[in-house]
Amino acid sequence: MAEISIIVPVYNEAEHILPFYYELRKHVPADYELVWVDDGSTDSTLQEIEELTVKDSRIKCVSLTRNFGQSSAVCAGLDFATAPVIIIMNGNLKNPPSTLPILLSKLDDGYEVVTAISNNTRQVTFIEKGLYNLYYSLLNKLAPHRNINDITRFRAINSRVIEGIHQLKENNLLLSNFFSWSGYKTATVTYDCNKCSRKHKKYTFANLAFETRKTINHLQPGFFKILLYTGFTFSLTALALGVWQVVNGDTANPVAMIITSVLLLAGIFLMVKSKKPQRVQLNKKIKMPAYLIKDVIEQEKNSYNLSF
């Protein structure tokens, strides 16, 4: 068994696969396991990883059927990693492999979760920073425990934490909330973020928006009660305005008609969205998976298909 497993979710990162691999080898012990998770890439990412797999038996690749999002890709990697220590990082060199010895040394000091946070935010635009802050502000309000504003999920965890994650058996596990909720002994280190051009950023705010939706669904079902009450209020107000217009013979007023229509449609929309928890519970009952696997590729077994 390998000493450490390194989980790297990738989405259309073909140009970074080789540079990341060669840089990683400089900073990890010889007995390691590299678990790539191809999150439905549409470029040559999977082909690049397959070529490396032929040359290095320490590499395996979990190829997903489509793009399920970074959290689901990480969960897939956790299911296939075998080492007692796991490192989760991006594969575009924005998370420098040179930080790995520091993470591992912190684990040796007795910490169970070590989170690496970039101290360089110059590459993040003002708008992006505002959106990310809004997301984590929402997460901190909805989650029962406070979360670190860690966008990259650059972490090292030990076997106890790995076991805890698997015990949850949560299909759409929100890892950021798990680490703050679990109470494991945690340390934080900082690193200088490597340059990553904006055109090469594959996991963008669109992915974070998807994570926000999952956050609301899982952490605060009561949020949807607010939607229901708000939608009902809008619809009731629209009906009252409609009755008032008919009684007062003001049905020809275009402004009043527009306001009434907008309130009614908004109310109906919000009430429909408030039914989301029922669909979430239905997904849990039928055990909707967080991801689906197309192939698992490794040197010993080459490539084989998994059916669900």
C-alpha cells in the first residue's frame, strides 16, 4: 500500500497534466499513489493521463461520465484512494506541489486535517472576490459551524478523517462543511499561488454556483419554507390587487396589470421552487449517486468499465 494518495480532480486540463506530474514527483516520497479524477473533460485530458498510466504504475484515473462538479470529483477520488494519508489539490499547478512536505510534516505533528490557503489574491478580480465572499458568507450562515474561505480544497487528511468521511455515506457530501463540522484537530498553512492565466481556469464561479445550490439543499431545508411563504405572499398580493382592479373598474390600467402579473408569476415560481426539498428527499430515497463512473484506468488492470 502507498504511503500517501494524492487526489487531483481535473476538467479540461490537458496542458497541465505533464507539468503537474513532473513537478509533483520532486516533492513526494517514492511510495505514493496519484489518483486523477477526470470530471467529464471534453479535451485530451483523459488521453494525457492514460499515457502516464502506462508508464507509471502508481497512477490511476477515475473517469466520470460527465461533469459532476469538483466536490463530486473529489468524492470519487476518496472512494478509490487506498493510502492512510490523502492530499487533495488542483492539477493546474495553482496549488504548488512544493507545499506538500509542509502539509505532511503538520500531519506528523499530530494534526488530522491540514488546510493550505493561498496568501496571494492578486489573480482574483474584484468581482470574483466579491462573489466568493458572498458564497462563503452564505455557507457560514447556513452551516452549523463556521467554514474557512478555502476555494481550492488544498488539504491533507489522515486515516481517521478518511474513515469519518466514509462513515457519513453522504451522496453529495459538502467537504468544506464536513471539515469544520467534524471537530478534527486542524492546522492551516499558507502558500504563494502560482500563476494561472484566466483562460486556463476550468473550475470557475459557475462551479461554485452549483456548490451553492447543493449547500442550500443540504444545510438549510428551512430556506425553502421562506420561499414558500414569500411566494404565497406574492400570489395573495397579486390576487388582492386583481380583485381591487375589478371592483374599481381599473382593469385597463397597464401599470397595475403589469405589477399584478409580475407578482403572481413570481409567487408561483417561488412556491414551485419551495418544493425542492421533496425532490432532494426523493433522490436520497432512491440513493441518487454523487457521480457515475465511465472508466477506471490503471496499469495493472488497464481499463475496464463499471456499470451502475
